[in-house]
Amino acid sequence: MTERFASAADLMSRVLGMPDYRFAKIGHPVSSATDSGLEAMARLAIEQGRSMLVRP
């Protein structure tokens, strides 16, 4: 989810009864990001996802 739409995703998760639903957030916009920018966003999303799935 890009940062710009995170508030909409938070609202939707509450409406659907999952107020604590977590998701990765990356920069916005994606469409004009460079290849290196997209790679950085992907790495950030992977790290965020890993922290949601794996406990230390």
C-alpha cells in the first residue's frame, strides 16, 4: 500500500472488522519511481512484511 492510500486501507480494515490489520507501506507515487526507487520500495515492503510474519 502506498502511504497516500494507507488511511483508506486503515478505514477499510476497521469497516471489515479487522481494526488491527497490518500491511506494508511504501512511498507514493510508484508510477514515476525510478528502477532504483522501486527496488528500495520493494526492499522496504519485504522488511515490513517479514516483521509482521516472523517474531524475533
